[in-house]
Amino acid sequence: MFNILLVDDEIKITEVIKAYLDKEGYNTFIAHDGQKALELFTQEEFDLVILDRMLPDISGEEICKRIRETSLVHIIMLTAKTEDDDKIDGFNLGCDDYVCKPFNVKELVLRIKAVFRKIEKEEIIKVGDEIEVNTLSHEVKIRGTEVSLTNTEYKILLLLVNNQKKIFTREELLELVTED
């Protein structure tokens, strides 16, 4: 089940969106101001943040910046700021999608589903407690510590973790990782 942080000061909007998201089986947390949003973000692990740009205490822009300092979580800006420059600013701040108010809730839900389809494609392959390979970001961790690999080293590692019971000759490895 995916966790969503919904940040908007308009209570009616959050109630409607939450009802739709609950129906889809998502776990939705609501914050009506920036302080509560940042609090929740540090307490829970979220797969998606839906963020209004205009909040009463801390701007959505500032929240987005703070989230981006520590996380690559998917962020959808949901805002009444509709000018092209506003949208460009939103993407430059680090949002992944930008939805203008007024909006169609069903369309928002479809955009959320699209995000989660991408997340589901992120696959972390684990070999015991020692090795973790994220096939989307190509991040590799050994005993919890991130290691830097060349592209060829990464391809060899991926080939080996996906074929743990197979023995490869040096020539087979080189041939398989240099194919496109």
C-alpha cells in the first residue's frame, strides 16, 4: 500500500481527494499547513506528496525545497498558480508533475496511478543481507553502504545477481555485458 502526503489548506479539497484515494486503497495523510506537512514527512515514509504552493504558514515552494534536500519522493504540485512561469518554477523547484486548480479529481487519481506504476517498476534485488541493487536508480549497496561502480561493473553485478546459480566464463560475461 502506498503512502501519500496531501498538503492543502482547503479542507473541502483534501476531503474530496482523500475520499477518492481511500477508494483506490491508498494510505493518505493530510496536512493543512506547511509545519504539519514537514512534521508528517519526517515521521512517516511517503511514496508521493501532493503539495499546494499557497499555504498559510510555509509556502509550498519552501516545503518542496526542504523535501528535496533529503528525498527524491515524487511530488505533484496542486495549485491555483496557473501561469507558465509558475509551472516552470514548480518544475525547477523539483516537482514531478503540476496540476492547476480547478482540476478534475479523476484526472489527478490517474496521474497518481501513473506515478505508482513507475514506482512499482523500481526493483530492489537483494542478495542475502549483503548486497542491494536498485535496478531503476542503479544504486548498489554492500552491507548498507553505497558503492560506486562503473557501468560495466554494474552490468556484471546485475547479471550475476539475476543468475546466481549459473557459472559464466570470462568471455561469456564480457559478451553479455557489452551487448546492446
